[in-house]
Amino acid sequence: MLNSITSPTDIKQLNIVQLQSLAEKIRTFLIENIQRTGGHLAPNLGIIEMTIAIHYIFDTPYDSLVFDVGHQAYTHKILTGRFDKMHTLRQKGGLSGFTKHSESEHDSFGAGHSSTSISAALGIAIGNSINNSKGKSIAVIGDGALTGGMSFEALNHAGDSDADLLIILNDNDMSISKNVGAMNKYLTRLISGKVYSTMKSKSLGFLEKIPQIYKFAKRSEEHLKGMVLPSTLFEELGLDYFGPIDGHDLPTLIQTLQNLKKQTKPRLLHIITKKGYGLEIAENDPCKFHGVTPASSNASSFPSYSTVFGTWLNNTALNHKNLVAITPAMCAGSGMSEFEKNYPKQYFDVGIAEQHAITFAGGLATQGLKPIVAIYSTFLQRGYDQLIHDIALQNLNVIFAIDRAGLVGADGATHAGSFDLSFLRCIPNLIIMTPSNAMQMYQMFNTAFKTNRTICIRYPRGVSNIQDYVTDKQISLGKAKIILKGSDVAILAFGTTVESALSAGKKLNATVVDMRFVKPLDKDLITELANSHIKLISIEDNATMGGAGSAISELLHQKNISTSLSILGLPDKFSEQGEQQELYDLYGLNEAGILNAART
């Protein structure tokens, strides 16, 4: 059955029984395939029936379907002719783990970050209106993504428009599952149908001529619906609200979507799903099975950099009650689970709200607290204005623990931390540190905690080959460290590129420096090395434009030093997806790349 689906039109002739069978076949396939390729398991198992129903009723790409984040679009990929490529998911040259506009005409809008779907779908809907197109625009957004401020901005705009926009709220919070039942199905089918809509419109239109009765009728309707439907928020924003309904009940989904397709005003359908649906272990622990690594991956006994950060948080909070830690909905990913458990009053998960997280930290800092914002590099981009305006401009003592810096691997361009050194380096009042291993990272956090400045410590996804890293030591601000002395060539390495630099340096008889700081640079050491070596090579896992190598080049220019400098880093393009080391090799951020730079 799956092999025979080359486009969504192939499922439109199936009956309900066949569609339910299709859902089970997709569920079985995803469980098996994701274990091989890695990827997001529980979210995709939770919306199989919903995705089938959408494609059964609507007609992509004429109708536009926008998934928020896009990590839950695997069934969508299967139904839109990509089943034969699913074995390449998240691999170099293969299918993206997210929606990707260039990958398929059915991917109306690419995604990877949260809370963008309603804005994009609203833009598409208004674009359709301007172009006199009858195409429908559908946004699928999870309850977690609604915590993002951008979602509320879009809802506010949508409710004030006459756009033909359908928002599907995929709610997998089981605390409201009691709202799912026969009565809700009946009410939703009723109020989404033509008879109810026409009757409501005509009757209220008539009653408008009798103001007192009209107000009473409207008030009675709202109170009645409010008793059984959590609609107040959305309807106050100007959206027609329907639901909640069971997101795994195909007949109800299909009938409701069929009714809603006929409407043309901004409307929201609230469905209840269960993450990991159909796989018991994923249902019982959806967080653990949110994303899985390929079954063949070799587990490392060394600690991840996220684990090192979590250890430092716990150990430091033990004796410092003024330490507070903030995450924009990435507790487990940032290594903060133990801290949340041990220090709940010092822990703040603000939801998917990076901008708020940063300004919130600034407010805490003004009260003498020591806020640490744990944030992925790719998500820090979303709070750039707050970092400049609310933190750096006021020179507030906030520490940014920037995880997933550099190349992240299979998640690809949407999640790569390729730009943080470039966009951070130009901001006044910042200190930027790049640890090369777990112990140095721990020392840098010790230093940051004792320093009354705005400090960024950026570190990669992955593990450090050091087991014992807990220490009381600090490091000297702005001072690099020579780890190998040689002649002719000096390699200036930032962060975890130090390992490749050391390997190449031994073959070249080169001087190798662990730079440790991007800002402030160790200007004296760089000047000394430039005057005593024939060639300098800088290497970083960041865009070469405006990055650490650019800072070195600027310094040499300022001092009128003509020593040759080769800058190794990421090229002026968005990174591909693939294994981390595969990508480092692709972009020459390895021993071979350094040896090649030394020859040119």
C-alpha cells in the first residue's frame, strides 16, 4: 500500500477501513524506519491519522499545508511521494527531517524553528486572496508551540482579518483528554456544519435589530459553548473555534475537516492526540522518545557537553542560592533535568519564548541574582534584539550557555549553530569563550560566575573525551594557551577544533594555540606569533564571515602586520545535513583541511 502512494490523490479513493489500515501501516513503518535513520518518533506517531485526514480532504499543493517546526511531517512526506526516499531521512543528500520548501512542492513553507506556522499560513492565505486563488491555507501547530510569542502575534492578526485560514491545534497534553467524547464529537460536527452556521448567521443577523435580545442571545451562546468548549481565548481573538475532537478518530476528523473546508473565515480546530500513539513505550515516555538516534549508533562513555553544563549547574547551586537557570523549553536537551529536580525554585522554563527568556534574565540580574540562560545557538538567533537592547546595552551580569554551537549533524541547516560567533562578536560589553574540552568548559563557567559581565560560553553538540572535569579552577580572562610549540606555522584554534589542530600541528611541526576567547582576543600573543612565524592558520566551527578568523585578520590589519593568514571555517552557504564528522570533513575543518591550508 505504501509503495503505491505517489501523491495525496492516491488516498482519496480509499474508504474509512482502508484509511485506518493505511494509518497502521504507516505507524509500523515509521517505528521501524526511524530506529534505522534516527529522527523524531513520538511526535510523528501522534499525528498520523490527522495528516491522512488533511490530505484526504484538502488538495496540496493547490491547498497549502504548513507544519509548525516541521519535525512531525514524516507521514506528510510519505503521502506526498517520498516514501521511497524515507530510508535517507536526515542523511547527507537525503530527505530533511523537517519540511523543506526546496524538497517538495507539497512543503508549502520550510520550518525547523517553532511558532512560525500561523504567520506563514496567514501570509499564504492573504496572498491567495490578492491573487484571486481559491486555495485553502492550513497551519498545524502543537500546544507547545503556542507558548511562543510569535504565535500570539499571528493569532492576533489572523482574528482581525478575513483570511481563509484554518489553524489546527494539535494538543497532546493529556490533562484535557476528558474533553474528548461522544458529546464533543456531536457538538463539533454540529457547529462546524452548514446548517448550524447558516442558522447562527441568519438568526443573529435578525436579532441585531433588537439590541437587548441580541446581546442576550450572544451572551447565552458564549456561556453555553464555554461550559463544554475551551473556546473563549480564540473566539475573543476573532477566530471561530471548533473542538476539541479525538485526533486519532479518522471518521470524525474527516467529517469535521470536510465541514471546515467549506468555511472561509479564520477558524481553529482543536484536536487531542497522544504523542507516541500506538507504541506503548513511547506513549509512556514521550519525552524520551521525542527524538531517537539510529539503532546502530555507538554510545559513548564520555560525558556530553550538555551533561557537563548540568553538572556545573547542580554543583554551583549547592552553595549559591542566587544562581538561577532559565531555559526556553529545552530542559532535557540542555542537561538541566537534575537541576530542575534539585532546585525547582531556582529553575525557570519559560516555554518556547527565547525573547522573553533573555529579557526575563535581565530583570533577574538587576535584582542581584546570577541568571544563566541555557539556549541552543540556533535559537539564540531568535532573541538577538533582546541580547543587544536588554542585556548588553545595560551591561547586565547574565551568562549565556550556548549549546549546539557549530555543526549539529542530521538536523541540518535549521539547527546548525553556524553564526553565533559572527553575530555576537560585534556586540559591545560581551565576553565570548570557546572551550576545547569538558574540563576547560567547567573552568570557564567558574570564571563566568565570578565575573560581573555579560558572558557567552559556546560549546558543541557531542561529547568531550575527558571523564573527570569537575574543578574549582578558573581561567584568566582574554588569555590564550600555547599547547604545542613549533616553527614557521602557527595554528590558532577555537573550541573543539583544537583536537584537529593538534593532530595537524604535530605533522607540521607547527605551533598550536588553544585560543579560548573570541572576545577579547589575546592580542599580544597573536602579535607575537605573527612576528615569529611565516604563516598563521585560524580554524573555527562558525561562518568565516565575521567570525573569529575575521577578528584575527582585523587585528593584523590594525597593526599593519603582513604575515599570511588562512581562515578555516564554514563557507558562505547554509550547511548540509549528515553525520557531524562527515560535515567537518566536507568543509575542511579537520586535520586534512589544516594540512592543505599550510601548503597554500
